[in-house]
Amino acid sequence: MLWILDGYNVLYAMGLLTDRRSGPHRLEKARLALLGRLAAALGEKASKAVVVFDAAGAPPGLANYEFHRGIRVHFARQKEQADDLIERLIHANASRSLTVVSNDQRLVKAARQRQCQTQSCEEFIAWLEKQRVRHVARPEEPVEKSTGLPGSRVDPLLHELAGLDQDPSLGEALHFKELADEDPQ
């Protein structure tokens, strides 16, 4: 499967960008946050994703595209807008295995006309979140915890604790009265 994402469209839907200014380098930080999440979700399939941003706020001196952790990142150049570039990419890569992620109806229509899959930004964000939860690895427990030690090996601690149930001193009451009588100050 190939993914083409309308980058700023997704960022606005994620809430990583708002109309209000949020400090220097806000566009770059937001782009990197999206690319990082996408790379983590796609893993080895990151090379199947293309993210397109408008040139506004693009790093200076940038080539037509760059790669970020395997993801191809395009910045629409000069008078071309991201939507124009995305449409060209749809036409060049049209197939049923192409998914276009955008809330822009122009792009959704272009994708459907070429028999491509479409996904709203909100659907994509929900998918991203599911991938993040799935990839949060729980530490694996040792097999021995559920199956026991292999063969006839016995845990050495069992030998040390083997006769404790026969120890008469364990039957004596423990006295905690001193602690209960202390005046807390």
C-alpha cells in the first residue's frame, strides 16, 4: 500500500497547528512530530508513505523532496500548491492500493476518480493512534514464569525455603504493639 498525506491538513486535524502563532519553528516542530509518529506507526513500511507540505515555512535550500526515517517528504514549490502536487502524485501512482489522506474535497474527488482509497484526516489519526498503542511493547515475561524451569532443574531458593513450614519459631506471634502505642508526632 502507498500513502499520500496532505501534510498540513493532517497537522491541523491533529491539533498540532492552529491559526494562532505558537512560537518560532512551530511549523518545523509540527512537521517533525507528524513524521515521527508516522515513521513509528509504519516501521519498515515507512518508504510507502509520501507526505506533501506547502512550501510556506519550508526549510531554505531544500531539494524537491527529502527523506525522513524512510518517509518521502515533498514541499510544493514556487507557484504550485500542495494540492496541485498531490493531484500529480495521485495521477502518477493511481491504484487501488494508494490511499490519499486529506479532508480536502478536491483531493478526495481526484483520488476516487482514479480508483484510489481515501481516508479523512480524523480516520487516519485514529489509525495512527491504534498503531502507537499496538507498538507500545510490554516487556516480555520469561517463559519460565509460565512454564516453570526446564527439565528437572529446581529453583535453588526452594532448597533454602524447603523446611520453613516445619520451623517452630514461625508460629510465634509477631508483636507490633509497640508501633501501635507510639504517639505519632
